[in-house]
Amino acid sequence: MTTSIVRATCPHDCPDTCALLVTVQDGVATEVRGDPEHPTTAGVLCTKVSRYTERTYHQERLLYPMKRIGKKGEGKFTRISWNEALDTIANRLKAAAAKHPESILPYSYAGTMGMVQGESMAARFFHKLGASFLDRTICSMAGGVGYRYTIGARIGTDLEQFQSAKLILIWGGNPIASNLHFWMRAQEAKRNGAKLIAIDPYRSLTAEKCHQHIALLPGTDSALALGMMHVLIKEGLLDRDYIARHTIGFDQLAQRAAEWTPQRTADTCGITIDEVVQLARDYGETARSGAAVAIRVNYGIQRVHGGGMSVRNIACLPALVGAWRHAAGGIQLSSSDTFPRNVAALQRRDLLPAGAKPRTINMSTIGDDLLRDTSPEFGPKIDAVIVYNANPVAVAPESSKVAQGFAREDLFTVVLEHFQTDTADYADILLPATTQLEHVDVHAAYGHTYMMANNAAIVPMGEAKPNTEIFRLLASRMGFDEPCFSDSDDAIAREAFNKSDVRAIHFDWDSLKQRGWQKLNVPDAPFAHGGFPTPSGKCEFYSETMKKDGLDPLPTYIPPYESVASNPKLAKRYPLAMISPPARNFLNSTFVNVQSLRSTEGEPHLDIHPIDAAQRSIENGDRVRIHNDRGSFEAKARVTGKARQGLVVGLSIWWKKFSADGKNVNEVTSQRLTDMGKAPTFYDVLVEVEKVRS
Ligand SMILES: Nc1nc2c(c(=O)[nH]1)N[C@H]1C(S)=C(S)[C@@H](COP(=O)(O)OP(=O)(O)OC[C@H]3O[C@@H](n4cnc5c(=O)[nH]c(N)nc54)[C@H](O)[C@@H]3O)O[C@H]1N2
Ligand SMILES: Nc1nc2c(c(=O)[nH]1)N[C@H]1C(S)=C(S)[C@@H](COP(=O)(O)OP(=O)(O)OC[C@H]3O[C@@H](n4cnc5c(=O)[nH]c(N)nc54)[C@H](O)[C@@H]3O)O[C@H]1N2
Ligand code: SF4
Ligand SMILES: [Mo]
């Protein structure tokens, strides 16, 4: 028996990007562990990825190319050869491109975060074709844009410093489920005497374990930040020296914040005046004492109308109190922009046909866009969609429209997948893709600052191929003969980071592959001495760029589209706010088909407050129907004080086919977009709930 340990990287859309050690015995992966030597992984994996072999060797892995034989959505397929599959696709794409290349749309997201199996060969292929661009907005754009207005780039407090903070605000995040290795650091801080405060409408697993939980109304975070500024300024809890040296617009900000009295803030957020004042004092006084105050702001606050503004406002707080002076102070949204990615080399936008300026389709409005006809504003109707690393039928908003779009008889759909997902059911051609254990990749991260390598641990299952190989083969069938279409995965990985940038000057693919990981060359405290990558070089309380972009240049409050306060007419019919954050044992819709993880989650639930339940004669365990004008889905009621009154929570994202009614939470979410970044508003939803049966 031969046993080896292969260095790999978790590919999932999770800030932690763990370093993995894969045990391989006689060609079979028998165990996946966290690398104990990698500082942020520290030998620990989440439950999902500790079961990685169960997913890899799952009986329902797609092993051969298939073509559809049933109706779209029915999920009936028959096996075909790779030759037949590739010829069919190339012929259909050639025909569509001859009419109009923009009628072809790639649809992909972060099924793998790998820079090779994500957008490298695929992007080259679609650039060369002149296909429509996809605006990849579904997750992080609102906050990303908001953060950039204030700070300049998605750069923040290093994960490896948080254990030294004395106060941590966990704002719109549920790290026990979604950012475990940050939670480990927060726990260490707690043991060192730090106070943890969760700001979340729902008593999540994390909120339950913090010293304090502030359960504000969804979509009101920007108001809470303004209320904090009000108190900090009024009580002089400021770092005047830091403000003078490293910020712009303090006087205007002070005027604006003056409008946000604790009373107004408390009324807007649905919390007490005391909570507002005490939060600001905790923050300002801890900073004043010379200790580090840190904020982990996350994605939970961004999926509402004013999600961008919320992040923009919260990002102003550290500069007000001088929190950036400490390595353990400041704020982290994402570490993405710390990585000097070499996007130009990976994706080769220069391959676009001369003069071509393809339109951009927003992935968050795919429902509407698949149903649009050719028009001067829209351009050509979408004739062909190639889906990879994504499951839009389950995860995109207003999914009855998404499904209706994918059900179009005249639409040609190709899906590259590991499993027959809800989206795969609509494919004309379904192609088996390799998993992380079967291919090579290189990764950046959005929660730490290590460059990461993934070696293939086992040979591909069945006839599965890496995304890159599938697009290489398609490129050759399309007659694309640029040398970059023959680049190997290693050759692509070698170009991942820009070595002329000082942060990645030591990047070398061959040694990274051997070591597994390598920290970027970055300072511990990114803005201790200012140097913000904004146009002014300062932290921008006032943003001229926002003004140019048609936004309020100062922090402001943008109410939700759908809430009792902002839309009382709608709230008469649909009085309950609904949010649908991720379930701990799923990763978006990935892992829902892994039996052991699905059994832990049980079935789709809806958490509802006892008072709201009583008003509707709903008891714990009843089947309920959640509905609004867009649609409905069913779940099992969990009557619990975890959901504040007026709020219901459906942990997600279930595959529709694993629900009793074949639907999921995205039946009721809307395609309206956020104030910044054109992102979806998954948590900006009003619904009514009724009992179906006991
Ligand atoms: N286990 C697991 N981990 C994951 C994922 C997963 O599906 N499962 N998904 C990954 C991905 S793609 C992402 S983007 C992240 C998401 O993970 P997070 O960034 O943690 O975001 P969410 O889980 O969407 O929401 C976090 C918390 O915000 C709360 N929240 C909802 N609305 C509001 C609001 O208006 N204001 C405030 N203050 N809080 C609000 C929710 O109740 C929830 O408890 O996690 C990643 N990690
Ligand atoms: N209601 C509601 N909806 C949401 C959210 C929410 O909180 N609530 N969260 C939103 C967020 S934050 C996000 S990021 C999106 C996530 O949406 P998606 O990025 O679509 O994520 P997944 O649902 O995990 O689907 C990824 C798919 O990629 C496949 N895959 C993985 N690796 C590979 C590979 O190497 N090759 C190929 N071909 N396929 C691969 C997996 O099998 C999986 O089916 O969902 C959004 N939708
Ligand atoms: S999903 Fe996140 S926590 Fe789990 S192994 Fe992957 S990177 Fe680590
Ligand atoms: Mo996400």
C-alpha cells in the first residue's frame, strides 16, 4: 500500500480558504485534514469540508457527458461521448455567434474560488467569442463598492491580529457558520478579556455566544453607524490627531451625524436608546483607553436596498476613534484587494474581437434577462447560456422567473457540474467537472493574506474534466488558435499574481505548490499611518467620487425597499420581514446533496417569533407557507425567540428538489438591486406566513 499526503486548498466561497492535507492511499483520497502548520487554518476544518471525501466519491457524481432527453427541468438525461457533447456545443455556439456573439452568456460564480478553474480559460474563451459580459454581483458587490468609497480598496485588519483586540463588533456576520477561523481568533480575544458584540436581527449561533447581541431591524445598519457617530462626536470620544492627519470631511460628517440622535437612531433600528449610546461608548472608550477596537463587518448587512451605504458608513468608524493605529484595530470586510492578481494574463481581455464592446448582463437579474426579447436597449435575446461554478436556479432571486427563463425551449443551455443540481436539470448538455481533489489550482483569499496552492490528489473520477480542459477543447473545436488556448493549468497558475508588485514579489508557483501557502508581503497594520488608497489618500468621510456617482457624498440612511416603516402599504398585506442567511452545514447550495450534512440540517425551516406565531395560530413543527406577490414556498415552523418579533428566518440555500414542495426561499426574494454595486437584495423582503397543516 502506498500512502501520500497532498497539499491542497479549500476551493469554496468562504473567507477562510483553508490549507488542506489530503491523505491518498493507493490512489484513493481517504481523509482531508486542515494543515496544522498553516497559521489561519491551524489544523481545523469546518464540518462540511472534513467530509470532503463523502462529496468527492458521492454515488451521484456526474461521471459522463449527457444530453437531455426529457423536458427542461425534468432532469432526464442520457449518456453521450465527449466528442458528441463538444461537437454539439461548438455547433450551437458557432450558429449563435454568427447571428450575434452577445446572444451567448457565460454564467458563473464561486463554486470554486480557484483562479485557474474559475475565470481563466473560460474567460479567454468568452472574450475571444465576444460573448456578453457577466456582472458578478450576486454576493459582495454592494459592500465592496461602499467600503471602497470610504477606505479605497478591500484591505483591512489582518485576520491574524484579531485575538489582540479588546472589543470586537461582529456586524452582520455569523462566523461560527461562515467564517470559522475568524471565530477562533475572536474566541482567543475573548479569553484575553475582549468583549464581543453581535449586531444582527437574528440570534444566530454566533450572536448567542457573544457578550451582547443587538437585534436591530434588517437594513437599518447605516442608521446605527450614524447614531454611533453622533454619540462619539458629542461625547468627544475621538482621535482628533488621526482625524486631522488621515481623514477628509470631518466637519461635514459632524453636521450630518448631529441629525442622528440616539432617539431617532433607536426608532429607525427598532432597538433601545441605551443600546445605541452604550455601543458608541464601548467603542469610543475602549479606543480611548489605548486598546484595540476591531469590527468584522460581513455580508449579512449588504443584501438590502442600502447595503452599500451601510458598509460605507461603518467603515468610517475606525478612523474616528483612531482604531487603525493598532494592528488589531480597524475593520475587515474582505482582504481581496490585498492580492495583486494578474487578471490581464489570466483572463486575456485583449482577445476581444477588434472593436467589440459586449454588453453586460447582471447575474442578479438573470430571471428577467432570460425572459427578455431582442430590443435596442437590451440587445439580442439570450440564445445560449453556459453555466459553470454556479447554481442559479436555486440561488438567484425571484427564482420562479429564473426557472421560467431556463425552461425556454429556444434557449441552449450547457452546465458544467459535479452533480445534477436544480440548474443542471435544465441543461441541454450536462458536462462532468472535476472537483478540487482532481485538478490543479491557485487561490487568493478574502479573509486572510496567504497565496494558496492546490495540487491534484487523485485522478479525475469517471470521464470528468477540469473546467479549463473543457474550455480548451471547446476553443479548439471553435478554431481558436491563439497559443494561450493551449496553456496548461500549471502555466496559467504561474501567472496568477503580479510579481512586479511588492506584495507578491516572492511568488513562485513551483515552490508554492510544494509549500502549499505563502503569506503576502504586507504590513501588519495597513493604515496606522494613513495612506488610504482613496483619491484623496485619506479615509473619506466626505466622498467626491460618490457625488460624481450620483450618491450622497456623506454617510446617510437608505431605508429598505420592503419594511413596515418604509412601505406600510405593502406591509399591510405582508407584515413580516424575511431573511435567509446560510445554514451552517451548507455552503450556499453546495453540500445540500451530501446526506450526512443534509440530515444535520433536517429539512427547510422557518424561524418565527412566538408572538408572530401565536397571531397566526402556528405551533412549533407546523408546516407553513411563506408567500408574497412574487411566489411562495413551504417550510417547517420553528417557534423561537431567536427571530426578533416581525422577522422570519429561513436558513438556506436548499436545493428545490430536496424540498417537499419543490421550491425554496428564493421564490419570494426580489430582483431589485442595492444602492451600490447592482447587487441583489435577498434580505429586503416582506412576506406573510400561514399554517398549511400540523
Ligand atoms: N457554512 C457556510 N459558510 C459560508 C456560506 C454558507 O453558505 N455556509 N456562504 C459563504 C458566502 S458565499 C458568504 S457571502 C458568506 C456569508 O456569510 P456572512 O458574511 O456571515 O453573511 P450572512 O450569513 O449572509 O449573514 C450573517 C448574519 O447577518 C445577519 N443579517 C441579516 N440581515 C442583516 C441586517 O440587515 N443587518 C445586520 N446587522 N445583520 C443582518 C443574519 O441574520 C446572519 O446571522 O459566508 C460564506 N461562508
Ligand atoms: N436567498 C438567498 N439566496 C442567496 C444567498 C442568501 O444568503 N440567501 N446568498 C447568495 C450568495 S452570498 C452567493 S455567493 C450565491 C452563491 O451562489 P453560487 O456561486 O451559485 O454557489 P453554489 O450554490 O454553492 O453553487 C456552486 C456550484 O458550483 C459547482 N462547482 C464547484 N466547483 C466546481 C468546479 O470546479 N467546476 C464546475 N463546473 N462546477 C463547480 C458546485 O457543485 C455547485 O453546484 O448565492 C446567493 N443566493
Ligand atoms: S468552507 Fe471555509 S472553513 Fe470550511 S474548510 Fe473551506 S475554507 Fe475552511
Ligand atoms: Mo456569497
